[in-house]
Amino acid sequence: MFSKYGNNYYGNLGTTQVASTTTNSLTNATGNNGRRAFRDVTNAKANMNAKARQGLHGGLNKTQKPQQAPRIQIAVDPQTSLHSFSNLSSKPTQPSAQPINNDAKANGSVPSQSVFGWSSKASVQPFQAVEIQEAPKEQQRNPLLPIEAPKVSSSDTVLEITHAAANNSRVNKNSYQFTGKTDDIDARVAEDPLFVTDYVQGMFAHFREKEKTTAVLPMYMEENQPHINEKMRSILVDWLVEVHMKFKLSPETLYLTINLIDRYLERREVVRSNLQLLGVTCLMIASKYEEIWPPAVQELVYICDNAYTRPQIIKMETQVLRVLQYQITQPSAQTFLVRYLKAAHADKEMTQLACYLLDGTLLSYSLLQYLPSELAAAAVFVARVACNRHPWSPTLLKYSQYLEEEVKPVAQALLEEKSGLSLDLLSVNKKYSSSRYGNVANKPLRVDF
């Protein structure tokens, strides 16, 4: 993950005009500490191989039903005290008998005694069959197996959306989203356990409910942050995008980092000199959560040009986790984007363009008023229009549960914010201007929906 670090592989990333511009902006945002916003990680560990984790299998099959308890017939011979069982696999059950009378035993009038200390003269008829119904044992769930998620019927969801659209006069009933054919996007991978097709519908239904509780309240900065503003937040996010690209971290790590920053700023006041400390600490927390080999603390100290020490980062990590009450898991826009791109039957160009648009939303503070699923749907919407496809499809309507008329205002707001970003925030454009990402940052976008 950290192999091939240095200027030979990344070029002159740390000495470009973009980095210098970001450095000056971040210096103004965090005080006169004279720190650099970004520097190359030349001392990073090399040749670190990710270790594959072995999955644990076993336990009960989800289709297995508990078996009926066996019915046991017992025949008792009072003379021989022998028990005959119709089911030899079951354990013997003692017949009802009277306990030995100690007075009779002293007089020597006690009949032959069994090894269990019970009298063999029981009040049971010879060879009388007795049926005993054993209580069925409770089937215990294997803790290694996941809890089965509630299954959500896609047909019922489409019917509910169609019924709601029928009552909305602004919805075009003859559009392609209603007249086209829907596809089952999970049919081809139904046999692959890695895609968990039995649970995926229930999982995304849970994500739609979860995102409402983990989303940041819009316009929180005006009430809780007297020392920082929207521009400082954008400069910090732009720097984190560059650091994220430098360390080659996963997209989920970047989205979780920004979410942690906003959730902390929503609850606690932060001075300008500690804003970069908060950003690098949230990056460390997200890397520990998402990555196999997260960056070391000393590497993060080097990235900040030794503006902060190792104890400061560790202390800030503890403070962030306590404020957030260790609630790290949250459905990001990237999670919904992967699902929606699959429903959109996206090719490589559409996928790269949607990722470019969605990464750009991280820089915008005003787009926090929209849910992550709405931003992901808007990115797919704009990407489909740019690729000369229908803006919305029946399959997208089925799996996103958003109408075209609901996604269009969010897509327009996304394009407006993108066109209004400062020219100094170039990390996202620089990332997607490379051939690795198809140079989609230079692709013209249509605004006439």
C-alpha cells in the first residue's frame, strides 16, 4: 500500500503550484505557524503486503428446521426391573416408583432392590406402554453467522413509488422511468456469497434509515464555530483529498473522514490553529476503521510538517471518539453510489464521471442539506446526461426509490456548487484530470436537463 513513495513515482506533487497555493491558504486559516499544508512522505514504509483474512464458516444452515422431538415408549417389568425402549438412541427415563420405606427395611420385609435405590415393586401394570413427549431443545444460533436481515420486496417498493407518483401532478407518467423495463441487478451474482444478495435489499433499507440520524445538520457552522468559516473548511478538505491520494487510501476512508470532521464541528468549538489537527486525526480514525494498513502516527506528523506532535494527535483522537460516543459507522454517499451505478448499468466513463462529481461535493458546505443517498443519485443523474443516456431509468427508480423529478433539483444544486468553487481548490480536478481516471475532469457537463 505504501510502496513506490517518492517524487519519482508521484512526480513533483509536493512542489507544484497547487500545493503552494493550498499551503498559503491553510497558513492563513490556522495562524502564523508557518506550516506547510502537504509534503511528500519519503520515510513511509515500503513493501507492506496486506494479509488475507480467513473467513469463518460453520454453524446451522439457514434453511434447516428444528426436528420434532422423538416419542419414546417405555415398558416396565416389575419383576426384573428391565426397561425396553423403542428408540435406542434416547436416554433411559426412570419409571414412576415408590421410595423404600426405612422401617420395612429394618424388619427385613423389603423386596429385591435395584441399583438405583428404588423398590422394584412399582404401582405400574406389567409391560404397560407409557408415552413420554420430550420437550424440544431450543435451537441455538451460531454467533459467527450474521443475523438475517429483513427482506424487502422490490415490487412492493415500486408499487408504492408509482402510487405516490400518480398523485403528483408534476410527474410525467409517460417518461422512460415508468415505461421502460426493470432489471434484476443481483441475478448474475446470486450464487456468489461475497455479494450477499439475500441481505442486500434489507441492508440498503437500513442504510436509508441510518443516514437520517448520522447526517450533519446544515448550517451548523454559523451557530457553533465562531473561529472558523466555510472557506477554511473547504481548504482543509481540499488538503485532505491530496493527502488521501498520496497514501492511496480507499474512497470510503475519505468520505468517513469528512463525516467525522463535520460531526465533531457540529458538537464542539474548534480554534483555527487546531483545525488541521482535527483533520489529520479524523483521517487516522477513518484509516483505522477502513484500511488494512493505516498510516502510522509518525507519518501523519511528517505530513503536517511537524506542526503537531504525536501526543497531540493521540489526545485529539481520544477527544474526537468521546465526543462522537464511538459512533463511527455511517452510510456514506460512496456506499449508495456503488449500488446506484450498478443499477444504472454504468460503463467505465460513467463510473469515473460520477465519482468525480461526488468527490466534488465534499468541498461544498452548503450541500450538507442533502442526504448522502440524494447526492449519490444526483451524481449518477448528471453522469448519465453527460454520457447521452436517459437521465433516469426504471431500474434506478426501483433500487434508489427516487423519482427523476426528485433527483433533478439536487443535480442542479450540485452543478451550481461545482461551478462556484474557488479556483484555489484544485485537488479534485487534478486527481480526475489524470489518465488513470479517464481525464473526466475536462469533460463538458450538460446543464439543460
